[in-house]
Amino acid sequence: MKTLNWWPLLGGLILSVPLAAQANPNDPDSDGDGIADRYERMLSTNPNDPKSKPSDLDGDGIPDEYDLDIDGDGVNNWQDPFPRNPQEFADRDGDGVGDAKDGDSDGDGFSNAEEKAAGTNPYSKNSFPDDQGPVVDLIDIPDVVAERIIDIRGMALDTGMGIDKVHVINEDGEVFKGHFLYTTHFAVKVRLNKGMNTLQLAVTDKANNLSRRLVEVEYKP
């Protein structure tokens, strides 16, 4: 321990006074323990004793009680589901396991490894491997019609990422866009040519999987 030597005017006696016992008003951290004196006084620890100090998990000089980011991971405590774990700062699926250790971070049933291999986003429940096309059923259409404009109706269901679009293409390459009447039922308004028409119904999901159905209908005005 360093000492301060003082020579009195009378005598010649040397007095040694331990420096650690004296608070230095010019030093905000008198005991050199990494915590400023003002914090130690607020938290009732001894600013002159390096063995008496408040908890400071991330070692940034701000005691945990006053630190907005206790673990120093860059995420504020109120936004961090693991405020005392610097390795974890997010839990997207809310299962209590941090994303860094969670094998399925978004909880969509596909592991992070599977999603990365498939090129989907392992942190989004709306993005996951999907290689199956929609299931499509057509509502009965007459073989012969007298109207030039008809509706092609049916049902489409996708258990993956959901339906993206439905349309019909005729033999001339014309495309007729459809719309959903409600969740699974769709309708496509199509203009027919005289005679037999071979139409292709195409339903695409959001993973770009395609399901096709052929429709043949004869137009006799």
C-alpha cells in the first residue's frame, strides 16, 4: 500500500498515512474499483474500499441498478427478454429460449438449418420451406354454353405460405385474372371464342408453387 510521508516542523518523526483511507475529492473513483464515488454513495457501498462495490455485470462503470443495458449487448433492458445475458437479446417465438440457442427461432416448425438450406427466413413465421402447390377443385362447368363471357369458379387451399394469385389462360395466350370471393373460393371471368375452348387454370402460392387444371368448354352462340 502506498503511504504519504509527512515531516513535522518539530521532531523528525515520520508519520505514514495510508492513502486508501483518504477520499480524494479530485478523483471520482477514489478506491479505483471502476465505480464512481457518486454511485457508491447512492448505493451505500464504500467509495474508499475496492472490496465494497455495487454489481456491474458488463463492467461499463455503471452499476446494474442504474444501467439501462445491464448486460452490455446493445439492447435496452426493457426490450431485452434476457437483460442479464449478453449472448441473448431476442426470442422471436416467445418460447423462453433465446434465438442464439433456439434451433427454430421463429417457431414455425422448421429448423433454422432447414430454412437456411431452403433460402427462407428463419426469423419470420411467414417465411418457411414450401414445395407443395395449392390444392384446387373446380365447380362444375357446363360442357356447352351460349354466353361468351363465363365465370370459372372453384376452391383453392394452400397449407404452406398461402395463395398468391389465380388466373386463366386461353389458347391464344390471353390471361384472365381471377379474384377470391372469400377465403378459399375464387372466380375468374373469361371471354370465350366460338367453338371449343381449352382453358388452363393456374393457381400460384406465395412460394411460387403452381397448380394447373384444364377446362374445356364449347361456346355455341
